Amino acid sequence: MTRRVEQLGAAIQRAVQEVIARDIADPRIGGLITVTGVRISGDQTLATVKISVLPESQQDLTMHG
């Protein structure tokens, strides 16, 4: 993985975490939500964001929201 791709992944991770923390007002979303990683495709057109939700009992409802 190149340095540019790593920097892009880190920037996406920070941006998604900020949106989750500040801009989502859906009442279904609760608990501790953490962005655990970002995987970027080789051509940099797709990013897969990995998210963790605690407690596990709220995971399904939070992901649906």
C-alpha cells in the first residue's frame, strides 16, 4: 500500500468518524460507534469502512439506522 493510499484511508476514517459523532440524529443509532478501519481499492474508486458498535445488543438497530 502506498503512502498516498494510507493517507487517503486515514482522511476517510477521520471524516466518517466525525460525521457519526456530530451529524447523525437518527434515534435508532446508539451506543459506542467506532470506525475501526478503511480499506481502499487499488484504483482508489471504492472504500470499505469497518465499524464497531458496542454494546452488541444495539448493533443491528444501529447498523440499520
